[in-house]
Amino acid sequence: MPLFDLPLEQLREYVSAAVPPADLDRFWDRTIAEARAVPLDAVFEPVDNYLSVIDTFDVTFSGFGGARIKGWLHLPAHLEPGKQLPVVVEYIGYSGGRGLVNQNTRWAQAGYAHFIMDTRGQGYGGVSGDTPDPHPSAGEVNYAGLMTRGADHQDNYYFRRVYVDAFRAVEAAQHHPAVDPSAVVLTGVSQGGGITVAAAGLTAGRLDGIIAALPDVPFLQDFPRAIDITPRGPYPEIAGFLGRHRDRYEPMLAVLNYFDGVHLGRAATVPALFSAAQMDDICPPSTVFASYNNYGADSLAKGSAPAKDMEVYRFNNHEGGQEHHWIKQLQFLRKLLSS
């Protein structure tokens, strides 16, 4: 794949043309308040993961609309009684779910508590999942996939439910006695990276304890540009829908604006390590830089912007930095937690 997007020097200055809705904060205040009115009821059931160095709990908690959301909590085995660990809350890429009980334990291997949120209605591709999406809009007419599900109105849109689940996943992780509720790290790749940006913004001023965000080649950023230029992956689901519903473009953008990480991430207040791949034709680098460049902008306007950094992988497509970037993330957190 050739370099098809803006040159790096322009990426570092790129600003999305998307304009946030006037009622964005009110919409999310109402949404989060409605969700938190339902008891979280986080349940942690120990399960056998067939590993001698990791302990695992099958997690269930209440997400959007009270729906029961699944997850895993992995801990290093043989923890001292009363010891609490920083927790990494991980969100999963598009079409994936939480996976099998021992499929992804690497943050626990590094000495952290590792909470993996299952993504409602996904787990049909890549990695398996166990959480349905019971919302009525899940049965509406939409393009194959999830990007247009419930897109008739922001109250019905699929990612409203997912972002609320992500917020409540943090609360659930904080409820386990082996987790330090004041040391929560958010992370994810692709869709998981986009959820990370959203959760970093939505928890700011609403939920204490988040200390860092690690969005890796994040999806769900700068929808107007992404729809126009992306040739592969989930964004073309939207273009495909609009190719048939030719009168829905402006109404569709109006809904997507409530869920664009470019807008949500501007409220974030915690340090962040982003990544972008310059040959990425699923999450084009300009859409990632649009989010990065606006991350923490509300704090910047007040004179106290969060620290942030961007790792760029020039010769990679959507796989990004992979194992090389994980080392960068480990180094980032080690420095943050030792300061």
C-alpha cells in the first residue's frame, strides 16, 4: 500500500472540519446519568484459565439500558492479600469480542490487572464474543455491519450503547478489591482505540481514577473525512448505505457527530500515547491525527493541556506498530507510574 494520505508535516497540523453539536455535553450528561441510575451489579466469578501464572474472573456488569455486559479480569497469580494493582481496561477491535478465557492476558503478564470488555453485538469475526445487543434498533434496516445501526437518531445509534458500556466497564474494573481504583489505564486497537478516546473524554469530570489513555490506530475519528477517503474496512459501510439512501448524508453526519472521537477526546485530561500508520487504509492517518491534534483541547484552552505523544509507523498498514508499539506502551506506563 503506498502513502495515500497527507504528508507527515501536514498531518501534524491537520484539523478536522467536523463541528461538534451544540448540545454535545448535554447529550452525554443525560446519557451517562441515565446509565448510572441502573445499579452496576458487577459480578466476578473465578474461572479456570489453564494457566499457572494468571488468575481470571468471568465478569458481568450492567451497561447501557441495564443490559448485562461480559468481560474478563486477569490478575497475576498469587497476589499478596490486600495488594491493589493498576488496571488496564482494554476495548476490542471491530467485529471482535472478549475472546477465550486465556486468549489475551499480556497486561497481566506485565504485572497489571487486565480488564477486557466484551463488545455488545460483536464477536462474530476475529475474536469471539458473548454479549448480545438487545436494543430495538439492532433489528432496523442497516447496511451489513454496525456503522449504520440506529443511525436515524443519536439516541438510537449503536455506539451510544458501546460508549456507555465502556464507561461502566471502568466502574466495574474499579469495583474489584485487587484493583487500584485510582490507577486506571484505557487502551485498545482500531475500534478499541476509538472507544479509548471516547472513554477518556466521557470520564473526564464524571469519573475519577483514569490516569492514561493508549489509543492505537484509533477508528471512529473524523467521520466526514473518513467516509470520503477510506477504501477498506468499516467506514465504507456508511458510504455503501448512503449510496442507496442518497438523501441521508447530512442527517447521518449530524448523528455521527455525537460519537466522533475528535469531539469527545477534546475533553480528556489524562496523558495519552497515540499511534498512527501512514499506509493505513482502514483508519487513515489524517483521521487519527485529527483526533490526536484535538485531544485535550478543552484543557489547553484553560492553560493545562494533558501530555500526549504520537508514534508514527511509516511503512505499516492497519496493523500499526504491533509488538513494537506494545513495548512503547509498557515504557510509557512505567515512566508514568514511577513519576
